[in-house]
Amino acid sequence: MLKFLTTTIGRLRLIAFIEGLSYLTLLFVAMPLKYIYEQPQAVRTVGSIHGFLFVAYVLLVFLTKIEHRWDWAKTRLLLLISLIPFGNFYADRKWLAPEQD
């Protein structure tokens, strides 16, 4: 667990995981609660948390880009793939985890 807090890429991986979970919660829990059960409070709450985590993810992608001297293609890819459900988990396995090891 310490490796996730001591390096920039570790912090990015941790935030990407949490942000990915919040995105899935928003899509598959909060949205059905709003539209099927007419409870919009879930979207407001989870949406706010997800928004904060998404901003943190974007900032960490740029910080990691600077520190690890990533090219713009990889940076754009990591930003775009985060918009796809389960995308952060794929990006972590394919691009982020190998760089941290």
C-alpha cells in the first residue's frame, strides 16, 4: 500500500482506481436510483464525489506526464479512456502498473 502513496504514478493509480469505482457507482447505482426510483439525491451526492475525483485524476495525469516525461499521445489516451466505464482499470493494467514495477 505504501508504494501507492510514495510516488506520483502510485498516487495516480490509486486515484484512478477510486475514480473508476465512483464512475461505476454513478452509472450503475445512482442513475438507476434517479430514473427508476425517482431518488435524485444519489446522483447529486455520488456525482459530486465523482467530479472531485475526476479533477484530481486529471491533475495527477498531468503531474505524472511532467515527472515521467510522457508524450502527449499517452496523456491524451489516459484522459480519454477514463471516460469509458471500466477504462481506468484497463489503463492501470496496461500502462500504469508496468511503469511502477
